[in-house]
Amino acid sequence: MTSDLFDSVPDTGPAREHMAEGAVLLRGHARPLENELIAALHDIVAQAPFRRMVTPGGHQMSVAMTNCGPLGWTTDSSGYRYVQNDPETGKPWPAMPPAFAQLAERAAAAAGFNEFAPDACLINCYEPGARMSLHQDRDEQDFDKPIVSVSLGLPAIFLFGGLKRSDKTRRFRLAHGDVVVWGGPSRLFFHGVAPLADGEHVLLGRQRINLTFRRAR
Ligand code: SIN
Ligand code: FE2
């Protein structure tokens, strides 16, 4: 049972790192579910393939993206927004797999945010060299729910700053199975990902997958 798997992962001690007020890194938190998560990911990508979206400013992102859940984050020349249908296929985004929703809810609870029910899961695919510049997650209707971010595959350097773009950023290495939760006072902190170093992950090959769970509406 999933709950037994979760219970085998300590959420105190070295597995848990305080990043800022409201922000915590839960090391290895998703590892017990890695096979379920990866199998579900393959099904999602078969229905809603990864694509490199274009920012409102006209830049093609280096990270390829797709979504699952009732709402999916998208960007194009007319802006950033959440939509119910995949603009590429015209069909609803694939359903959020139960293992995804349960992981997000339990990670949020472990970080002190109860009753997190995400309605959006953005799935980011980084190949070596791909990066995400500093930004805030602010396309959601309100900011009272946290962000839950799950890392799978190759390790990455996550940059975590403050409320101002110019605030100093700290670097956290995110490895396969790590989960970052940020909310409350750090919900709008700037964050990004440094260019992905090349490597080969035993389960996912030459890539990093990030699942970002949010309550959009
Ligand atoms: C994001 O901020 O959308 C992605 C964060 C990550 O890939 O770790
Ligand atoms: Fe983000």
C-alpha cells in the first residue's frame, strides 16, 4: 500500500531541509512511488506530448512541457494562463493520476499545508542545457495554497530567492525523488533552474522531469 511506502520515508532529520519560512525540501520523498509515477508519466505523454512553448515575448523555452489534471498551464504570444484543453490536441489534459495527487497532498501535509488538492500539474522535461530563468508562480487565482514540486531523473540546481527578483538566490541540489514545497510567506518567492548538467539517469536516461502541482482556481 502506498501509505506504508510513505511511512518508510522519514520526514525529519537530514531528509528534510528548511529552505525559508514556508519552504522545505523533502529529500527522497517521492522515491517510494517512482515506478508508479514514471508509468503514469508515460501514459500522459502518449496523450499530451511534450512541447516547447513560446513566451509572450516570443522566446521558445528550453524546457519542454505538458500537463495533467483539470487545468494546464500554457504560454504563447497572448500570455501565460491555465486552460482546460491542450492547445495542441484540442482535448482535455490527461487526468491527474491518483499517485500524483496523493503524493502532492501528502508532501504538502508533511510541509505543514493541510488539504492541498491540486487542480493542475505542469510537467517539465529538461534535457542537458535546458534551464528555467528566475520567475514567480503567479498565474493562480489566489496564493493561499502551496506549490509542490517533484524532481525525477537527472539532478538539477534549483535557485531559490526571495520576493524581489534582485534578492540573492540560494542553490539547492534536487535529485531524483526530491520534493520541494513552498507556500505561505515564500509562496511568491522567485525561483529557477540552472542549465541542466549532462548525465544518464538509471530510470529516465538523459533528462530531468519535474512535476509542479498547483491549485490554480
Ligand atoms: C518551475 O518553476 O516551473 C520548475 C521548477 C523545477 O523544474 O524544479
Ligand atoms: Fe515556477
